[in-house]
Amino acid sequence: MDEQLIAPCGMNCRLCIAYQAGLAGLNQKGFRKTTCPGCLPRGKHCLHMGDQCTQLATGQIRYCFQCASFPCRRLKMLDRRYRTKYHMSMIANLTWIRDRGMASFLEREAGIWRCSRCGGVICCHNGLCLNCDLQRLRQNKRYRWNETDNGA
Ligand SMILES: [Zn+2]
């Protein structure tokens, strides 16, 4: 886990399908996935929040918890979507980083998202390890977390 992959909104880009698709070379294996090196590495202050937040867009703050409005309405909406569909919470992540530090957070993330079979990193967007579960993704390119959530 890498601090540079922790976006201002609390997203861990290491878990993102666009990051993992690039890392795993999915487009060389017959997939057509958008790839991304991570919000900060690609020069976007924050994909989720930066377009509507001046403080983030201009790089005045590194993390949303440094803002007086934390957690703002937009972050709460994003957080609810990710809690519901992707088994993670931006606000919980940010609160952990603020209160316990980045090293502790990165260690915790590595434990939570570790693939029990190969030691790789599970993707938060589909619940799969792109080493071990590629066949499942091949059979259903829109596969997501056993499809237990109601789509959309
Ligand atoms: Zn694995």
C-alpha cells in the first residue's frame, strides 16, 4: 500500500478497478477497461471531489479532513455510495488517517484487502483478486461483489 495512492477524498486508488486493470494488464488480456495510475499520480487532485471543490482542485489541502466543512454533503454522498456498493467508507478512512496516522491506515488496508490465496490486493469495485479471479471477470465483465447489491 502506498500513500501516494490515497486520494484526498479517502479513496485508496490501489483498490480501484482502473488502477488494478492497468497493473494486471487487463487490456492485453482481452478486456477493455479504463486504466488510471491513481488520482494523485495522474495529476488530478481528486477525481471524486475536485471538480466541485476549489480547495481540492487548487491543491490547498491534501485530505478532505483538513477542510472546515469535513465531511461535506458531497463527500457524504460519495461515502454512502461506496459503503453501499463497494464495502468501504471514505469518511472512515479519512478519520482513521487523521486520528491514527497514515502508517497505521496503510497497514490496516493491506490486511483488509489482502487476497487469501495469492497475497495480492482485492479490488473494492468488484470484490475480486485480478490474479485469482480473472476467469470470473471474463465470464461476466460487469461482475460485482457476488451481485448481492441491487446494481445501478
Ligand atoms: Zn489472489
